[in-house]
Amino acid sequence: MKKIADLRRQTIFIKQSERFVIAGRIVDEKSGISLPNVTVKASTGDRKLDERLGRTITDKDGFYRLEYSEDLLKEFGEKKTEINIEVLDQNNKTLYQSPKGITFKIGELYAIDVKVDSNKLPNSKQLAQEINAVRSQQIQALTQKQKQLSTRLQITSD
């Protein structure tokens, strides 16, 4: 495993056959809460060639995944290419941009986790808070049911 040093992301290299995958998670830099419905964009080489590889939206847990065929990247002429990742706000303004000079190889999975200021993503922050509130309620309900079942088991065994 090889890591590229950057406090705002981790890069993990895992072999994938004939596919090129960029995946990761977008979280709030202070709380660590996952941010849903955030736009992640990938492009090659020149950052001005907007959406050369495409874009996606994070899921309810803040995860994203962009997948490409080996043939698409071979169109750029090499087995290695510089890939740029951007995280955009609701107005398509860049909140995070990967550092220059990161070379990606065809056939590997790249997990890039990014921390951003959720105050710049108010819709995602609100949705994340709502999702976390529902999860907390579900956990409380399950915990209560577990206690009830435990009490019933004790009464039955006495």
C-alpha cells in the first residue's frame, strides 16, 4: 500500500482489472459527519477541460464512486494520467481540489476521502443532520427493544 501525503485526503491503491475507479467519502472537516448530495468531479490533465471524466453525487453516507474503462483512459495516450478531483458546492464553486502532480495508473482503485467546511454546503449539512437524527432514533428504538427482550428473558428463566 502506498500513501500520498496530504492532510485532507488518503489515497489507497488496490488492483482492479481493466477498470479505473475513484471512490471516497466527503465529510465535514470539524465534526466528521458524512455529507450527502455533494458534487464530485473528475478530470484529466488540464483542469480547464471540465468534466472530462465526469461527475457524481455523494450518497446518504457521503460516499462517491466514479468508474471508467481502461479504453477511455488509453484515449489519453498512456497507462498513467494525472487525475484531478474537485468537490463543488451547490453553486458549482470549488471547495476542494486535489493537488497537482497526482499520477493515477490504469487498473487501480483510488480512495480519496475529503474534508470540507460543511457551512459552505448548507443543504448537505442539513440533510446530514436529518439522516443522523433518524439513525439516532432507530438506534434508541433498537436499544429499547433489546432491553425489553433481555428483561423478558430474565423473567422467563427465573
